[in-house]
Amino acid sequence: MSSKTTFEIEDKYLPPFFVKQKISIEKGEGIYVWDEKGKMYIDFTSGWGVTCIGHANPAIVDALIYQGRRIIQNPNSGLTYSPARARLLSLLAGILPPNLTRVFFTNSGAEANDAAIKLARKVTGRPDIISTDQSFHGRTISTTSATGQAKHRDRYSPLMPNYRFVPYDDLEAMKRSLDENVAAVIIEPIQGEGGVRIPSEGYLKEVDNLCKKNGSLLIVDEIQTGFFRTGSAFVTNSCGVRADFMTMAKGIAGGFPFGAFALSEAVAKKLEIGDHGGTYCGNPLGCAVSYAVIKYLIDNNISRNVEEMGCLALKRMSLWPKIYGNAIADIRGKGLLIMVEFQREDIATNVKNECLARGLFVTQTQGNGIRIFPALNIKTDELEKGLLIIEDVIKAINLTL
């Protein structure tokens, strides 16, 4: 099949949800991908953060083949036991925050958030959910309603009721909004799609304390930050927060569609048979791939690599606002979740387009930003190669401003 044929078929049959880039990607390996014409690109998007150990990693391929030859989906699904699921649960228990002792598997992060919201209401008997401005929690009608960005939310009317929004990193606003009707607060430990916004030290811990005082549950959305994206396995582990729910996806299975939510024993004791379910609920194929990915992340000490590569990148990039101040407003990030904030949206658009022309995929975020989140096992020379392309593009654009 030619690129032209691929374009024609997708344009004819897919709904118009995306502004498509006229590039048809046929294969990948590590941080590299190739289009149907054979041109190679560097991927600094990780497929929106999911290909955390690179494209076509043998660990994933081997798990797919091995489990695919045994069984993909159990009879009666969640009503029967699965050794693949048990192995994954056992592995997760070693890296999850210690108070989160129960896990249910989903097909996506949005589905995990949706379930956590639903179950929080059931457990507390309260109707309201507090979210934060600029948050992003998914594209189901419930998680869209929980998303603190009008551009993602207000076109869908009527939205689900009983959602409140407060500014991110504002404890006084959170304190004022909490009352006897609040079932839960849902929050990202670092806002990803919202612009890689890192809260003040102690903010998440204090939100946790406020929830406990109010009898509300805390849902921590680690869909983008989880599985060593920022260095530690989860941001929740490193800030002393005892969440009631933690939602996961993206890096959990290295590109295979998979998600999960973990919950505390105290919450689990208030749930009953029939409170939640699903057709797949951790089918053996998804569990086998997830196990292989997480085992790879642990065995290869990816946490250390993320810290070293993140430090290298931020040290180099921190100079850019001083050198290219006409173009760049700010650089921020943690680990391998990094944001370049430009002075204007058109500058960010030009940088994204020129990077692509030079063989580098980056993600434009919040209009005037470029989000950089490559595979977590990226090597020094690969990281520097991608950063050099970005800097050369910025340098050229800065001279025209």
C-alpha cells in the first residue's frame, strides 16, 4: 500500500477528529519510526506518552507472541482466574504506594478515571467531584465533564452535573470548595496535557489532608506521570500522599491499550459484588504485555536513566530562554516530561512543523507549548540528537522575531 492510498482510505472512512499530518508511519524501532516511503523520524512524543520503552521493543513482542499462542481472553473474563493477571498484580504490588492494595484493570486511562469517580460517589454517598483548572482526565462524557479546560468540555452539552473546579496549586481555593457534598477530589500530581504544571512542594500532601478532614476521597490521576515518567515509579510515592484511588494507563503497557486503577483496602471494604466490571478487566494478553513492560522498567533501572536524561535535558534547555528570549517564555519539567513554553502560539506551531520537516516528532500543547516526552530508555546520544534539532529550529525562528 502506498502513502497516497493510506491517506485516501483514512480520510474517506475516519471521522474528522484530528488535523492529520500527511505522514503514514509503517514501522518503528526504539525512538525511531519510518514512514511508508522509508524516511526515518525521531519520536519525542512516545505516541502521546505510551511507548515508554520504545517502538517494537523485543520484550513486548515476545510477550505478545507467547501469550497470544496460549490464550488472549478468558471464558467469562473476570469471573475466572488468570495466571497472567496474577503475575502482573504481584509485580505491581512491589511498586505501588503501600496503602493501595487492590487493583482493577481497564482498557484506558479515561475508563480508569470514570470508574474511580463512580465508585467514590458510591462509597461516600456524596454527589460532587472537585477537579482543577487546566486538568485533563479523559474523553468519556464523565471524564470530559471532570476536565478543567473549556475547549475540551463546553462543546458537549449537557455535561454531567456535580463537578466543581478550583485553580491548580491553590490550597485556599481547595479548602473553600470542600464541603459535606464532595465525594472526591481528582487531581494530577503534575498537569501533563495542561502544560506540564508542577505544583508547589507540599501541595499534594495538604490536599490529601484536607480531603481526609472533610471525609472526601482523593483520586490521584497518574496516567501520564506514572511508571517512571518523572523518575520515581509514581509521583504519589515520593510526596507522602495516601490516595484512596490512583489511576494508571499510558506507560503501563508500552503502547498496548491498557489501564488500571488502584484503591486502598479501606475503600475496597466498602465495595460490593456488581459495583464495577468490564468485558476485559485485565485480559491475559494485556496483562502479559504490561508485566513485560513493567519488568523491563524495573530490571533496567529505568528510574535512574530518567533522572539522568531528564537532568541532562533540563540543564541544557534551561539556557534557552536567556539565549532565545524572543521565542521562549519558559522551560519546565520533571524527569522526561518537559515543556517548552513559547511567547506565542504561532511560534510553537512553526517549531513543531519545522521539527517534523527535519525528522523529529514533538507534541504541541496548550497552543503555545511543545511537550517533550521521549521513550524512558532513551540514550544520551539519541536525546542530544533530538534536542539539537529543536534548538536549531528555535535559533532560526528566534532570529526572525
